[in-house]
Amino acid sequence: MVKRALLSVSDKAGIVEFARGLAALGVELLSTGGTARILRDSGIEVKDVSEVTGFPEMMDGRVKTLHPKIHGAILCDRHNPDHMEQAYNAGIELIDLVAVNLYPFEVTVTKEGVLLEEAIENIDIGGPTLLRAAAKNFHSVTVVSDPVDYGHVLKEIRSTGVVAERTRKQLAVKAFRHTACYDAMIDTYLSREIASEEVIHLNFVGGMGLRYGENWHQKAKFFKEPGVKGPSLANARQLHGKELSYNNYVDADNALLTIKDLHAEKPAVVIVKHNNPCGLATGDTLLQALSAAWDGDPISAYGSIVCSNKAFDLQSAEFLEGKFIEIILAPGFDHDALEYLKKKSSNLRLLELPQLNDVFDFDHTYKYVVGGLLKQSRDMGLYEKWDCVTETKFPESMRPVSEFCISACKSTKSNSITLAYEYQKGCYMMLAMGAGQPNRVDSIRKLAATKARENLRVIYEKESPNEDFDEYCKKVLSKCVMASDAFFPFDDSIVHAAENGIMYIVSPGGSIRDKEVISTANKLGVSLVFTGMRHFLH
């Protein structure tokens, strides 16, 4: 039975209502400092901890609950006769519930200009000790570290007079996690301020089992970052289909990053296969964007992940009839589209992420390597400058499709080359890409240029089957922009681009052979822009 409770909180939200509810149930209330004052001001009877310990709060509140009559009352094992006898002999009255939250250390240290002395004064000592003591003795004591839990704790006591053991266990885990994160924040701050050392403590929960890892024989789990907001797969809701695999998460994350980097107001669709966008397009309708993205590489689209920036509609769902895909990720699904897709396949995973178009809530990315962790700021932006370095000028009218092309290149594995064009006014598609090659020229001549002609065959048969195919390719490629994720170390990339009729190129520049590259571009009539921003993706 909950007969006696200790309440001492920094976050006063909900504490008056919680205390009033406990008092109405006949629970004796102990409290400290500001918490006791606010309860008395609300007409709630409460006993000061100092009355129990026989010592006043001292040293500016640094010492108030650190006493055997408090911690003995919490830590006493009710099932151990020796503990109970010692408590009786020492005049210790047991405490059955502890509601504590901690000094706002994180808020304090994030304030501009905060001094070390102020930060240290906001390191809670008694609070974590109370929480840990109560959590350790969860068989007998209920610990409440989060105001969110006040309501259901009260409900259980009202219903049965006790807090269920299952609830006490869950609250104990939550309390230990709370103090662990609190100590990690202190360590991170003091390590930086005192020891001049950067420390990272990662906190992920859930550990949801996945179908398998990168390969069938590997096991995998997905952990969620607590409190993560905005467009994250951790916030996606699976509406249909079998459980996800490790690769599904990796590819879906690439799809999410790619679609968001476009900042497209129009409907946009990306198709991802093996962590590379193999199709990317915008359109006046979602169906148009999806169709153009699919035409960007229909072979690679087999078994892919489709992500859109708009709610999936029935017309787009019907387009996928007869096409094998693994996942559709979208901010929502129209009801008729959802029902249609559910009938399409029991294996098709449908992921709804309402926050998909929200702003990202993270500034850094991390990558684990054996024995270490890499941290870097997120690759934000497309270019630092827009400098046409050739005699043939780069038309300003081609800036939008160029930005689209660079965005596609950012999401493609290095060494990456992407080709894109405006297939109708204000609508763009990635025609081809070359990714993951150890040299850049192979990404052009063996992949992007070859794939462009293959993919154009599909579009040609739809649009201009009576036109000469070679002439059709020349016409389209002459309107294409080629983006490179890094500088050209030699002029051969320019040569191969021009041989395939590609006359507009965007590159970061910065090679020791830039003059040679520019000279070759001038000889071939190629228009070349240097952006000053590299976009390697490994």
C-alpha cells in the first residue's frame, strides 16, 4: 500500500494535482524547499523532510535528503526481516513512493554565456540519489521521474490501493535511464569545459528486431533515438506489409534524404536501389513525377523503394501494378490508394511519415568504424558559388535543372555523376547516373552515358517512336546537365561528356588541372560551371 510519499521536483508541472490526488487517498506527503511551499500555497498538507531528519536544509540546499531516515526509508527491503527490524529500531518510517525530477542542467548549460560556476550549481546530487534508491527497491517502492506518469500512477492507486509490480518495474527502468542521461550530459559538458575533451554518449532505445541484416545470415535491430522529432524513419508508421530488414532502413533513409534535399514544391518522387537514387523526378502531378522517375531507370527500379513528398494517390498506386517494389514511403496515403496497395501484395511495406516535409531536427551525422565513431556536420546546401569558367556561357534558364541535378548527385555514392533534364516546363528528371566507381571517368563513359541511351530508349518508344533514335538521343542529351560530386582530375571526363553530346556541366572545381579542364571545355564548346562545393558520399 502507498502510505507515505516523498515529492521533490524542479519541474513543477502537474505536481499540485498529483499531490492533491495522493492526499485525498490518505497518503502522507513529505517534501523539500520550493516543492513544499507550492504545495502548502495550494492548501495541501505536507511535512518538511527536515522534520523527519532533524536537520535543516543546509549549504544553500546542497544537503537536505541525504540522511538515513530518508534513504533508509526508501532502500529498506520490506521482505527482509533484518531490514525491517533495523528500520524499526532506528525510528525510520518507510517511504512507498518517490516523485523526483532533477535540476535543469541541460537547460542551464545551453544558455548563452553560462558560467562554469552556474552550471555546477545545477548539478543535482540528492535527486539522482533518491531516484536510484527508489528504482533499486522497485519491489517495494514506486519511483516517478516524469510528470507524464502522474496520471496513471494515481489511477492505479485509486483502483487497487497499490501500484502494480509491472508498472513499478517500468518506472524503475525509466528512472535509471533518466539518471544515466543526466550524468552523461554532465560528463559531456565538464569534459569539454574542464578537461578540453570532446565526449559523445549515444542514447538509443527500442532494439526492434529486423528480418535480417545486410545479408540473410546476419542479425539486425533498429534502435530509436528518444524524443526524435520531424522527418525520421523512427517516426514512420508501418501501415502494411512484412517486417523491415536492415537494407530496407538504409535505402529508405537515403530516399528520405534525397527527396527532402530537393525542397520541391511540386510533387516529387525518388526511387532508390542499393542506397542510390536510380530514379528521381518532379512533376505537375504525383503520377507524372512517379512515371518520369521510373523511366529514369526501369531496370534498376525492380525491387526498389519509392518515396514521395506528397500523399500517395490512387492513380500513382495503379501505375505500380505489375511492378515489384519493396517499400512506399510517403507523408500519407489516400484511403482508396491504401486499400488498393494492400491488395497488391501482402509483402509490400507501406510507411506513413506525416512529418516528411518538416525541417530536419539534426545537424550532424555519425558513422561507426571498428573501434571508433566518426562525426561530421550534415552536408547542407548545393553550391557556394556559381561561376561559369568557359567561353560558352551557361544559360541562367538552366539553373533550376542544374540545382536538381546537383541534389541528385549529393545522394549518389562517390565517384558520382548524374544527368538531368527538363522534360517539360518546370519538371525535371534524372536521366542517368554513375555511382560508386573508383575513378570518375568510368562513372561517365561506362555508366551515366551508356545508361542515358538505354533509359532514353524507353522514353523514345513512348514519345517519338517514328523519329530516328540517334537524333532523338542527341536532342535530349543536348539539353541535359551533367553534375559531378567532385572536381575533374583530368580533362578526359569533359571529352567523354562532349562525345555523348553533353554540353552543360556543373562541378565543384578545385583541381590542380582546372586550367587544362577549362581549356578542353572551351575547345569542345562545353559550358562549365564551378560551384566550389564538393558532395562526396561514402
